[in-house]
Amino acid sequence: MSDRSDQPVRLNVAPDPVGASRVERRRWPREPDSTNDAASTPPALTPLRFSTASFEPAEQFTIWRSHLEPIVEVGLPDGVTPQDGFTAEHTAWNLGKMLLVQQRTAAYRYTRSAEKLRSSSIDHWYIGIPHKGHAWTEVDGHVVESRRDTVTFRSLGHPYRGRATESEVTLLYMPYNLFAGHAGMLVAANNSVFSGNYATLLIDYICSVEKRLPTLVADDLAKIAHTIRDMLITCLTEAAANNQNGVNQSTLSAMERVHHYIHSNLGAPNLNPESISRAMGISRTRLYQLFETSGGVLNYIRKQRLQDAYAALSDPTNNQRILDIAEEAGFDVAANFTRAFIHEFRLSPSEVRKAATGQLPTAVRADQSPTPTFEKWLRELGH
């Protein structure tokens, strides 16, 4: 991606033969200047900044590994030890429907394993735009290289592994429900690299958004997210047509329909393999195959319901009783809900509720704090 700068536009205007005293005539009245009104609107975004710079070199990689733990397990390249230090900067901006992350790191390895996937309810899509360095990522034996002037598209709902050189990259995390009705197309494009005119236009737009992040106001955010979504769908449509990963089209159609049905009926008490198979007109064996990488369809449903419960409990304006939220998540027994919730989030439902309303005592763990964290933003994305 080449450097760009705004150049002043010079207009060749002929001299006025009448002279400087000529009176300007307007066909329409001058529009009122709204610049001052826009300037008075406070910026909507406060970045969440993380850096290893303030830690001792021997501690830096451990701190970085803990920061990325909600998504991936990370390791150092061959021949490098934690004592060598690890430089990393990670700045996140919460656009409401998307998380934009600006990341600079030393070289490292990363893995989102099948075990990690089964224990994690985060199944967002994400894109990466490298500005410096390279990365190689393998999904189901297919390796792609991320490099400058390209857009890499990947799912957190499927195992992958890879390595990156010293790099600078912009990452954009997007929830499943932002692409409702396009699940099959997105699956087909998983672990794809986009280049060409469409990708360049997408890169240019995201870079222009990055420059304006400190000054964006609340009314801008949803419009920006939907613009990026529409531009990305254009890139995805082309990639899906090429079917780069050889995904069977009938599988894509079934996955798209089933995912859409589950997300549309999460609150239904009878949402189970039998009802889904009957509504979708597919066998239970076929249904289990579609959700094999997610630890099974019941596991997928349970995690999505727990994710919705987490979002409800994190909302300070939500006055529902925890028992009612548990019932909406499909748990008839409160103790079972609490047990499953703690296993999923390492926090109890009451701790999340208290953190959201600022009722926690001073001595609390960092992940209980009402202060935003990267993991908290990831879990609440799309809700």
C-alpha cells in the first residue's frame, strides 16, 4: 500500500475583466455554516491502548500472550526466548458493530486450535490489512500469505494456525449477525486474500477512517460500519464465486440456512437438533457434520445463548432478574446457568452485573472491572 498525501488543488481562474469591485451574484441563498455545530459535537471514541513497553523485557511476551488469550494461543519463533523481550502495541477502537485494532508486534506464532474453539463462544469474522511484514496462515491444510496491499479474511469460528514476521497491521473484527443471510458465502471465502481494485478501495476507505478515528461522532459509527460491510461483501462475492477453498455449494447453502435459523430462534425453548433438522429439512447426521468444528450443534447453541446472557448482564440499562436471563438462555435451574456461565467466562453472572453497574468493591480482578477490556469488547460485539 503506497503512501498517500492530500495535495492542494490549484484552479486556473481567468482574471475578472471588470475588476475587483464586481459584485458576486448567487442563484440560491447561502447555506448556513454548520461547521461550528459539528465541531461542538464531542468525539465518540476512546481508544483502548495496550503496550508491553512498560514491562520488564522478560515479562513482555507473557503479558502479550495473556492479552491475546481470548482469541489465540501465541508462541515465539524458533531460537527466541521470553528473556529477549517482546515489543507489542495494540490499540482497539470500538465502532459498536465492529472493533478496529491497530497492532504492531515483533515476530510470533499463533494458533486457534479445535480445543480453543470448543471452549470459546467468540466466532466473529475478521479481516487483516498488513502495512508492514508478512504472515502465513493455514486452515485445513491450505496456507495463504498476508502481505501489503491485500486484505485477508478469516473466521474465528474455525481452527487455524500461522506465523507472522515483525509487522504492523490493521485488524477489523465483525460479529456473525452483521452478515446475516451471507453465512455460506463467508464460509466459502474463509482464509482468503483479496487483491485488485475492490480490495484497494476497501483498504483506502478503512485507512481514511483510521485517520479520523479521534474525531468521529456517534452518528458516524453505524454508517461507517455498514459501508465497510457492503464493500467487504463485494470482495467476498468475487472470492465465493471462485470458491477458493473448494467448499461444496450444497454445504454452503445448508450452513447459511441453519446458522440463520439458529440465530433467529435462540430464544425458542424447543431449539434442538430435532427441531432444527425438521425445520431445515436435513438429517440430524448432516446437521452434526455441519457443526463438527464447533463441538456440535448443542454446544454451539449453548455458547450463543450464554453470549447473549453475558451481553444482557453487561448492559447497565437492563433491569431483568438474573433468573429471567437464565431462563431466556435455556436454563431452568439457576445453579446450572451459573455453573455454565462461570465455565464460559470465568466470572459469575452477579459479578458481571455488578461490574456493569459499578457496584464492585475496590479490590477486584482486572477482568471484573467496569473499565473496558479487549475481551469484554469482543464478547459484547454485535449485541
